[in-house]
Amino acid sequence: SSSSAAKDEL
Amino acid sequence: MNIFRFAGDMSHVVSILVLLLRLRSSKSAVGISLKTQELFLIVFVTRYLDLFTTFYSLYNSFMKVAYIASTTYIIWMIRFQEPYKSKYDASQDSFLHIKFAVAPCAGLALFACLVKGELSPIDILWTFSIFLEALAIVPQLFVLQRYREVENLTGHYVFFLGAYRGLYILNWVYRSYYEQFYRHNWLVYVSGAVQTALYVDFFYYYVVSKYYGGKLTLPT
């Protein structure tokens, strides 16, 4: 599901 | 992690601390939108479901829990604790019914995820939270507009929240230049840009009022 880098942001 | 993202996160933390200070010092929630706080809580809870599935860092997990806990506390204060509760005037905060923000964002998120083929509930709720966050500040901006003269700490609260969003845009620019495996997400960029744009008008009056050292008064 981690298709985009923004997913590790708050 | 880069300097823009970290500064953005810190600005977000400062905004929450300023809001808590504002509530405690004035012993009232007049001028604060409960709706905005509730929308933010929905945003945090739907976005941070990955607390249970993915571990990024201790920093990341801690911040997620802190945002959920502090926003829950603020809502609890205004809804249930005296003297905030009895002084809270729901009629000042009547703009944008929660369901009219939630329903379109849910529809849009479902559509976007169908198109992208991301069909897990966590992905859909994550996308939903990205859209909803863009709208969450709107009720607060309307409450400011309603009173026109913005109390000092309330002004700082909105300023730091807007700075957080502005810094996140710089963070995306930085990441796309310097991170080798970075993947663009245009939905995030567009709703981040919309969200930041909503603050521009407020920023203008905030900066002008600080420059001339006067009170922050919004035009009619």
C-alpha cells in the first residue's frame, strides 16, 4: 500500500 | 526527514500548544471553531490507521499519537468541561455542516482509489483524510471572519497552522529533487496547495498587522 512517498508524512 | 518537513511538523506542534494556551488563558473557546477541531480529529484518525500496520520511526508514531490525543483533549474541553462548555456558542460555528465536508471527500476518495486500483480500506481512508484536511480549516476561518477582530493567540494559532502547510509544500519540492525513490502523489499536492491557498488571505492581514504593530482586524 506504500505507493507514494507522502504516506510516511504526518 | 528534511528541514522543511521537520520545521513544518514543529510549526504544527506549536499551533496546538498555542491553541491550548489560548483556551486556558482566556477560559473560553469564543473565536475557536469546534467544527475545525472535530474535522481535524477525523483527519488524524483516518490517516493514522497505519499506526497499526506500518512502522516508520519512533518520531512518526509519537507525533501521530500526540496529534490524536491533543485534538481529542481540545474537543473534550470545549464540549464537556467548564467554563468552556457553557461559554461555547454553537451558532458562531454554524458554517459547513460536518457531513457536507465528509460526504464529498469520501466520494472523491473512493473514486480516486478506484481509478488508482488502491482498494484497501486503509488506502481509501488515507486518501479521504488528504481531501478532508484541505477543508478542515474552513469553519475556523469563518469564525474569525464573524468576529473580525482576531484575538492575539487565536491569530498565532492559525498562523502556525498555515505555516505548517506552506512548509510541507517546500518539503515536497525538496523530496522530489533529493530522494531517489520518491514517487509523486498529485492528489496530495493539489489538496495541499488548496489547503495552503485558504490561508493566504489570513496571512496577508496577519503580516500587515504585525508589521504595523496593530490589532489583527479582518475586513468585512
